[in-house]
Amino acid sequence: MRYVSTLDRLSDSVSKVDDEFLLAVINGLSGDEKSLPCRYFYDARGSELFEEITGLPEYYPTRTEAAILSECAPEIARSFANDDSLVEFGSGSSRKTEILLDLLPDSVGYVAIDVSDAALVQAKERLGLRYAKRTLRSIVADFSELGVLPRAIANGRAVGFFPGSTIGNFAPRQASRLLAHFKRLLGPGGRLIIGVDLKKDVATLVNAYDDADGITAAFNLNVLSRINRELAGTFDTTAFSHCALYNEDQGRIEMHLVSERAQDVAVAGRIFHFTEGETIHTENSYKYSVSEFRALAAAAGWTAGRVWTDRNELFSVHELT
């Protein structure tokens, strides 16, 4: 087995990450419309809760995308050369990645990039046992700010993997910039396999983000617990409730945390006032038609290639070259 023994942190220190978290929270709660970046959902507990979400009956994206990948993976795998590398942006548990890795030659390396130490450590333990002959590497980083990929993949092409419709967390202009950023990172001859959630009926969309068991609510509220723990916050998590809605004009699901009463909350000694009913906007998830996403990719400099969908057209997997 060849696995990098320590998680690469590039040039970032833990204190810098903490400072960025604090700055993001202060800036987000200081605006006229309070917000928090969704990337801070994924501490150890948040990652656990998201894994629970992916198994919920209401949450169709994970199982639907996995089924699509199972069908198209042989076709995707045939286009890999022996010295190529699979680079996953926002790898999380790397569960869906196994669908591809199972079909790729051992000479194809795998690079997992994620902001969560905990998720990468767990994936390392599992993948290290399953793919003992494959070169595996993990990087703790925000993929949107990553400057370069490891030198280890320089000999072959880099094939990006961005499942889970994470692209939907970015507004269209931001998504276009991110796709262009991936194009630069992957370099000449690079390709990108990306999962994109499709537009569909509102009830299906909202239920996926507001499940009957309240797991998504716990996931949303956990960001307040993280602020309390890491930034000396004083949020009473019982005084906020989860809200998910579909903004049809923007073509996106929105998640909010709603203040149940007028209250003051401290973060690192700074006081923020909430009126009753005021919300913290915590996440967007944009939905696309196939043609809308292909146009977005083209605007970012990619050539839209093959696309695969499920029978009910709930989800799509695109190849960009």
C-alpha cells in the first residue's frame, strides 16, 4: 500500500483556518441579511450527519447518482490511461469514488481533497485496505482556493471528479469561475466528471432538504454548535429552527436557520441581535436542466461531452473535456 502518511495542509496552518472561520462568521452575521458559508457545515459531527442524510428516503441525489455512476462507470473507465490520476474535489467519505476505482487499473492514482480532516482520515483507513496497490493521496484544503495539484500526478492526465451536485452550492457566476478554476488545475488534456442535480417538482426538492426525521435540521443547526465550540459562541440552538424552501426565480433550494424569538448572541465577544423570525441563510443548492449546465460549462471554457441521467431524470452526470 502506498498512502501519504500525513494529511498535506499545503501552506495553511490550523490557526489560519480558525481565523478564516471567525472572519467568515463575523462578516456573515454583520450583513443586513445574515448568512454563513455552507462549507463550515463539515466538522466531524457535520460530516457524520451528512452521511446519515445521504441514506434518507427523501434524499434522492446520492442513491440516484450512485446508480447512474454504476451504469456509466465502465464507459468512463475505458477512457483512462494507466498513468492518469483521479482527483476528487470535496471527497468526503469517497464512497461513490469506489464505483470508479473498482474499474480503474491499480496504476491510476487517487487524490482526495476535502476541508474535513475527519472525513479524509476515515476514507484513508477504508480505501487503504481496499486498494492496497494504488497510490492514494489526501489533501486538507478548500478546493476553490487550491493553487496546484500534487507533483505526483504530473506524468499523466488529471481527471477531476466532482460528484454530489456540490456545484449547486455556488451561484451560477461563482460556479462558472469554479469550473474555470478546475480547468486550470487539471491542466492540458484534463477532464471533469461532475454530478449535477436537475430541476424537478418542488415537493421532491423541498422534501430532500427537510426530511421527516429531522436529520437535515440537525445538520443545519450543527453549524451553530460548531460556532459555540470553536468561536466562543453563545447560540441557543433550541431558539433556532430549520427552514428549507425553493426559490423558483433563482432556481435554487435555500436553507435557513430561523430565530424563534428576539435574542442577542455573542461570537468571540461580539454581540449580534436577532429579531423574531429573522433568518441566517446557510446554503443554496442550484438546480439545472441539462442544457443549462452544458451552457454554463461552455462559458467556463469546457467542451460539454457525454451526459448520463436516470430514467426519471432526477439527476445527471456530465463529462467535460
